[in-house]
Amino acid sequence: MITEEQIESLFTFCKKHFVKYYDVQVELVDHLANAIEEEMQMNPEITFEKALEKVHQSFGVMGFAPLVAEKQKFAEKQSRKLFWGLLKKQFGWPKILTFFLLFAILSSIFNADASLMNWFSFIIVFLCWPLLLLSILRIQREARRTGKKFLIINFSWIGTLIMMPIYSLNISSIFRVFNDESVFSYTPRHILIPGVSIFLSLYIITLMAIWQTLASVRESLYKNYPEVFSISV
């Protein structure tokens, strides 16, 4: 039976071999401990250190590097899968009513004053995503307090997703708020207002799904690693 002291030595061993993420360390330590116990049962004379060396050699010349790379891809894939699942739910009943409500409100506002489209587009696209950034920073700050690094809180894909509409639709040219030669000026009203309303409604729904994804990730951190997170969700 492996002792607590030996478990701690396995964490140290993982760190020395460039496994810096705690969530990967936990999984790897569990694997190493089970493999070492099996090795010691088959060969009672072998020491813990020799058994660890033998198990480590079974990972090949690259050591833990391929495993870490695989876990990194898996973690990003899981985050994306979680997001798309939550986004899909936004269009199920009755949550889809939120989309129709947003569309109705925005359409009414823009029909009353079309010039507000510039302002609303600017505010929603450029001022809402910093709120998500603050949420990400909160999770990262809480993780830093534990003194650990977590692979699960790598949210680089979120930034790309948030900015994608700006790149794909060249929204920078639309947000010439003080210029009468805005793109809005050249688009028929009966096409422009529904189009912008749908776009902004979809964007808000997407931001909501991202927000829920962040909340789910934070909850999983507290649930799966209570030994390093001292407060409850």
C-alpha cells in the first residue's frame, strides 16, 4: 500500500518531469500509484523508487510529454463541447423565447430610431465581452490562490469565438458612430433592422452560453479539487 508521503513524492516527481498542471498531475499520480502497487505486488522485493522508475520508463523516451499534449487537446475539446451543448440548449424550449424576446426588443428600438443601431452594436459587441473577461480573470485568480495551475481553465478559444463576428463581418467599418457614411446608410431599412437585430440577439445568446460555460468550469474545479479550494461554490 502506497503511503501519503509516497503520494506526495509522486506529485513532486510529476513536477520535475514538466507536468505543471494540477488536474493532469492528479490523474497521472493516480495512474502511477496503481501501476506501482501492481509492480510491488508482483515483485515484493522491489523498492518504491525502483518501481516508479520502471513505470516511468514504460512511458517511453518522451516521458509524460505526449500524455500532457493529449490531455491539453482533450481539455480544450471538452470545453468546446460543453459550450456548444449549452448554446444548443438556448434554442430549445422554453429558452428560445429569450432569443425572440431580444429580437423583438431590439427591432422595436431600431424601428423607433434607426440611428441607435450603431450605439447598440458598439455597446453589445465591444462592452459586453469585457464582462466575460472579468469572469475568466476571477476563475484564474481563484486558481492562483491555490498555488496550482489547471489545464481546464485554458480559455484561449473563447477569445477567438467572441471576436469572430468582428473579423468575419468587418464590424469595425460599421461602428463609425460619428460618420454619416456608415455601412448602415447604404442598406435598405427593411433588411437592415431585422438583420442587425438577429445578429445582436445571436451574439447575446452566444455570450450567455459562454458565461454558463465559465460557471460550469468553475463549479467543476471546486467539486473535483476540494483539497486545494478552501471555499465552496
